[in-house]
Amino acid sequence: MAGRFSGRRILVTGGAGFLGSHLCERLLEEGAEVLCVDNYFTGRRNNIAHLLGNPLFEAMRHDVTFPLFVEVDGIFNFACPASPVHYQSDPVATTKVSVHGAINMLGLAKRLKCPILQASTSEVYGDPTMHPQPEHYWGHVNPIGPRACYDEGKRCAETLFFDYYRQHDLAIKVMRIFNTYGPRMHPNDGRVVSNFIVQALKNEPITIYGDGEQSRSFCYVDDLIEGALRLMASSAEVTGPINIGNPNEFTIKQLAEAVIRLVGSKSELIRMPLPQDDPKQRRPDITQARQVLKWEPTIQLDEGLLKTIKYFDELLNN
Ligand code: NAD
Ligand code: UDP
Ligand code: UDP
């Protein structure tokens, strides 16, 4: 499906981050001109260094909590720290980027009359009481806990997207992303896949929070980006919200064992306290993505982990 975005000028906010940098790369491959906007809070210039020589790529330092006046044909709004460690380090900034960032990007899309896709999250379901999680589940979120800056910020952003859709007839796409991993995650990102791989490669203890029986479903980055592109390319009546993630579920202990096996590591497992409000289970119901976007993940855990291990191995040895 090469050329889906041929000749279109696309804005990617958070474009120097983990997912954003892969998205910029894929959009260029699809024939788009890409404007990457990032304030480098958790993103790195290294993630996009290989794109800077491309005349169709432009990087701009900007904080999306402030208005942005540019001319584009479509917007992917990915700016927001995603790791609990980072989004909780400055919780007010997290709510600001989620809410003010969404308002500014929606205002921009409204002026330009262009489509806008929101990187929402499975965290809108909180610590879910329904399993797996379908899009019609309203969630179970603590509004005043340490995760609320992110969960409620992203929920409010979804509200804004649907109000701009109803009130201003904006072409919106809301994508609920479930735990995604792969090359270009920051080694100190703090999320489970990067932590375990870095620890295993260094033969250091693997830090299991709680009893390790909590579950997540891990999607490889290439699959996720294909889902984002399909959603943006879908017809105007497809607004979402739509779950994009891998429905194969693992406990955190199983993930640790897989990483140790694939790295061939001597690391031991150690227990650390479970963070407050840590969701006990998470698995996307992707019926809608399968039906509406004809999308499903193609890369399973071992294959994706091996690619990610290779990335971190090279990073740590340079
Ligand atoms: P990331 O932290 O690597 O990327 C976020 C990017 O946004 C970084 O480059 C950061 O510098 C930038 N940013 C933060 N605040 C900004 C601001 N005020 N102005 C401009 N740029 C800003 O995280 P990621 O995993 O790439 O996540 C990207 C998006 O996807 C986020 O919106 C996140 O909530 C969403 N998401 C990711 C996952 C996942 O598993 N990776 C899951 C659910 C949702
Ligand atoms: N905005 C922006 N770029 C634009 C247009 C708007 O950053 O090209 C911002 C603008 O500063 C405003 C927000 O988007 O704060 C919402 O815009 P909207 O037109 O929806 O609302 P209003 O300007 O009426 O408050
Ligand atoms: N986790 C862990 N050890 C780590 C990092 C995370 O056991 O070093 C656990 C964490 O408590 C959670 C799961 O792994 O249950 C996923 O955490 P992550 O921060 O990657 O993302 P979340 O899905 O919680 O947003």
C-alpha cells in the first residue's frame, strides 16, 4: 500500500519520541512531506537524526501547550510522555500537554479543515473491571491518583476530540493504543519492556513490581504504526475510538522469563513494590480494528523482543 499519503503535508507532534519517530519514517516512505514538532521532553534528536537529510522532512522545536500556526493537510497528535515514570515526574505538565495540546491541535485542524488523529491510550480504561476491553467499556479510573494526570488528561482529550467533531464537524480519528514496544524506546524510559531488556543485557536483577501476576498485551511498533496509518487513511465516518494493540496477553513474570531466555541472561528476578493503581490486567478487544481497518498484528512477542534486544544491545555497546 505504498503512497497512501503521497504529496500530503503531515504534522506529527511528539515526532522525536519512540512511536512518533517510527511514524515520521513510515509517512516519508508513503510519500508524505513530514513536519515533526517536539519539545524533546522525552524524545531525542537521535531518533530522527537519520531523517534530517531528507528534503521532505522538517523538525521544529515547539511545545504544543502553546498555539502553533503552520499549514498542513493532516495531523497525528502524539505529543505526551507515555512512561508512568516520566508522566508522573511532572504531572501538571502531563495534563497540560494532553488537554492544552489537544485544544491547540484541534484549533489548528479546525482552521485548516484537515483530519486529526489522536494517540489515546488503553489507560482510559484505568484498572479495568471488564476483560478484554472493548471500545464501549467506559473504564475504571481513579481521578485523583498518581496516574490520573495521564489517564484523565487523555480522557479529556477524547472528550475534546468528540466535541470538535460534533460542534465543528472536524474529521477526527481516536486511536486507543495498548502497550507498544520496540527499537528507539529510551533505555531509561522506565517502561517494562525496556527495563527488562536493559537489565537482562547487563546481567542485573530484573525488577518485578508486585507479584508479577499482573498482565499486559504487548504490540510491536511496526504493527502499531500500520494501524495508525490505516486509521488515518480510513473514510471520514470512521472516528473511533478504536483499540490498536496485540491481543496476546502475558503476565509480567512471563515477560521477564521470555526476555531472560532470548537474551541468554544470568539475571535473577527481584521483587519491588507494586506502584499505586497499577492495572491488574489488560488486553485489547480488537474486533473493530479487524473489521473496520482489516488490521491485526503480525509480529508476535518472541520476534518483536529479538528485534528490540538487538537494538538495545547495539545501543549499550556504543
Ligand atoms: P515518548 O515519550 O517516546 O514520546 C512522546 C513524545 O512527545 C516525545 O518525543 C516528547 O518529547 C514529546 N512531547 C512531550 N511533551 C511535549 C510537548 N509539550 N510539546 C511537544 N512535544 C512533547 O512516548 P511514545 O511511547 O512514543 O508515545 C507517543 C504517544 O502515544 C503518546 O501520546 C502516548 O500517550 C501514546 N501511547 C503510547 C503507548 C505505548 O505503549 N508506547 C501506549 C498508549 C499511548
Ligand atoms: N490554534 C492554533 N493554531 C491555529 C488555530 C488555533 O494553535 O492555527 C489554537 C488557538 O490558539 C486556540 C486553540 O487552538 O487557543 C483552539 O482554537 P479554536 O479556534 O477552537 O478556539 P478559539 O480560538 O475560539 O478559542
Ligand atoms: N513493571 C515491572 N517492572 C518494571 C517496570 C514495570 O514489573 O521494571 C510492571 C508495572 O508495574 C506494570 C507493567 O510492568 O504492571 C507495565 O508497566 P509499564 O510501566 O511498562 O506500563 P503500564 O502498562 O503500567 O502503563
